Amino acid sequence: MSTTDFFRNMMDTISRRGRHWFTGREATLALPAQFRPDFAALVDALLSGRGEASGVARAREILEAWQAVDDGQKRDFFTLLAESYGPRADRLDKAIADYKADPGLATQAALHRAAEPRRQDVLRRLNLAPGGIATLVRMREHLLGIKRGDAALEALDDDFAHLFASWFNRGFLVLERIDWSTPANILERIIAYEAVHQIHDWNDLRRRLAPPDRRLYAFFHPQLVDDPLIFVEVALAGAIPGNIQGVLAEGRDAIDPKAATTAVFYSISNCQEGLRGISFGNFLIKQVVEDLRRELPGVTTFVTLSPVPGFSRWLKEMRADEGERSDFLTSADRMVLQALDRADWTLSPALAESVNAVLARVTAHYMLRARTRDGRVIDPVARFHLGNGARLEAIHPLGDRSTNGMRQSYGVMVNYLYDLDHIEANHEALATRGEVVAAPAVHALLAAPDTPAPAQGGGRFRIGGFSRTRGEGREKEARS
């Protein structure tokens, strides 16, 4: 038996015995049809308890009761925590007055303690129950689905997020490589959680795990040992790829990992909806880069092959808009882009070439210049990678011909380059000046209205009448 299993079983025994001490029954094991627990009494008992065993047992009873009740009672429980277990107003007023009268470290610390909502202590104590953290993650998942527009529930969600940021700190996470010998229950979850490129069946999964030039890494938490938090799929290659179909092709030829020069992160999937907003991906990618550099010194280029999920929706808005926001679209662009309204536009090579030339340039504008109302990069995947310090390396029209790829971005994919020597400077440029660091070839697209589309799957493409090999021209990045 592993150490984790030993302590899990021990805590389970403690909670059951402790529950018997204060309830005299095995709570919630046989629930009446109209089960309506008194959550206020249970929470008060949890907060007033002094014994470790009784506290664990009370926490377990509350969590089991919450899972057993209907959605209405689940919401009532959240509202109870949000409205009845905030800071004590009298203590907070006194702490504020004390600090104003004598500002200092002691009164500042007292003010901090008084300002902390008591519901955070409730959540901490609930986490003592066996499996508590897993249930709390499910609780927040449910809360995220119902909180919109409710200020009290928004405040409760802030408390969940605050605590989860500590409980799921990088120092607690364990990086594991997933392969074909990994237990089936974890592999089943990988299939279910894949959010970018659907895994259709076990054979499809095997193609992503078993070949020597494929890798999959996941972060786990010690209290969620069988359930990954996030995972990344990696393809080892001899060059930067421009389309996902080649990466996932069933009949492709595998390469010797020792001959690889490039690691391609082609799918990153967050697994726990209840941990939305808790950042793992930046740590995951950087840790995998370090591990691959140690294992395969010949791999020196680390890139993504990423979707552009918001692009088609944004472009439809721009085509419908005739104001200043869309003045980057010329009348000729608008005429060419009318082909996007036809499902068969990719079947004509000449038409596809014309459309892709415009799409490449428009994608560059979308990435480098378009912004949300609050000044952020529009695309969520771009925000993630650029915020991690990656560089926008290349744009690939028809990089994803799948139904989903055509729906969300008209097939456009992009590469983000992770150069560990420059990620801090790249991040700083975005965070402090709002600049997207991109390869010169991407910037060149904005300056060349007649730019031909990048060649698909090849090693060279044409920019503004001259050719360039991917990876060349890594001189100092131009400003967007």
C-alpha cells in the first residue's frame, strides 16, 4: 500500500468514528426521499468543534450532504456561506479603528485577520475530510455555473479561487509522463478530458502515446492522484509543422527521438472545470521544456501548434462592421472573403490560395493589433502563450482542416515559440507595454497586402516577394 493510500484510509476511519461520536449514526448513507439537511447548524458545529476527529467527521457529513441534495439546496448552501459567514462586522470595525489610531505591523495583521471572511475557514475545514479537495473542486464547478450576476456568489467564488491558488501551488504538483503502460483509469480520463483535438478511440490514443517520438505529460495533485489537472501532448519532429493533420496522421512515419530537433506542443487540456482561472499551463510547459532538454539535447526548438478559437467569430464581426474597427479590410479583401460563406471554398486551389492570402494577413492583424475593450489580446490561447513569454512565430492558413478547426478559425493555426532565453523579456513587453513579440515574418504580413499564403507543410514560404526558411531571421523582434 502506498503512503498516500495509507493516510487516506486512516483519515477515512477517523472521520467515520468521529461522526459516530457526535451523531450516533452513519450520516447520509441512507437518505430519505426529501432529505433537507440543516446546513447552518452543521456549519456552526464545524466552526465550533475543537477535536480533530469530530472536525473531520463533521466536514465529511457536510460534503456528503451537499452532494446528495438537489440543485436548489446546493445554491442555498452557497448563499448561506456567502451571506452569513463573512467577516464579523464588529471585529472588522474595531480593527479598522485600531489601525487608524496606531498604524503598524501588529494592527495591520489584526486588520487582515478581521477582514478574512469566516467562510474561508469553513472551506479550509471542509478540506480536512477524506476526498475533501476533490469535492470542493466539484463545488466550485457547480458555483461557476450559477454565480453570474449574483454579487454574493461572486464573493464566495473569490474565496474558492484564493484558497485553490494556495492548495494547488506549483510546489504541491507532481509532473508525470503518461504512456501506454499508465493505468487504464487515467488513460480513460485523458480521452475524456482532451479539449483541443478529440481522441476518437483507444487506437487513436495509442498513436499519441506509444510511438517513440510522442510524449504526454500531466500535472497531478497529491490529493487527486488518479485525476490529472492539466496535460500537454508533445510531438518530436525534425522541423516546425504547419498543420495538425500531418502530426496526427494515422499512417505517418515515426522518427528516432535522437534525430529530433523540435518539440511541438500540439494540445494542452485543462481537466478540472472547478479549477478555472488557477494557472498550471505556464509551469507545465516550462517544466516539460526542461525535462526534454535533459533527455534529448538535440531538441533545441520548442513550439506550439495552436488553434485560434475566436478568430472566425471576430472576423464575422469585422466583415459586418463598416466603421473604424474594420478599416484594415480593403474592399478587395471583403470581396475575397465572401468565399468564406461557402462551405466548399477549400475545394478550388485557386480560390483557396486567394482566401488564405487574405486570412494570413488578417490573422496577423488579429494577433498584433486587435484588442479587447480593456486593451488585452483578443484570442484566449494567444493570451495564454504570449503571457507565458512565448513569441508568435508563424501563421498557417488551413493548418487544421477538421470540422472544428474550420468552424472556429477557418482552419488557421499558429506557432508560438518558447525560447527560454527570451521569455522573460517577451512577457515584460506584453505586460508593461502591451506589445506582442512576433517573428519578422509575421510582422511582414501586415505590410504586404498582396502577400501570398504560406505554403502548407513545407519548409519555406514566401513573404512580400521573397522567400524565407522557417527559423531564419531571429533578429531583434520588431514592435507591433
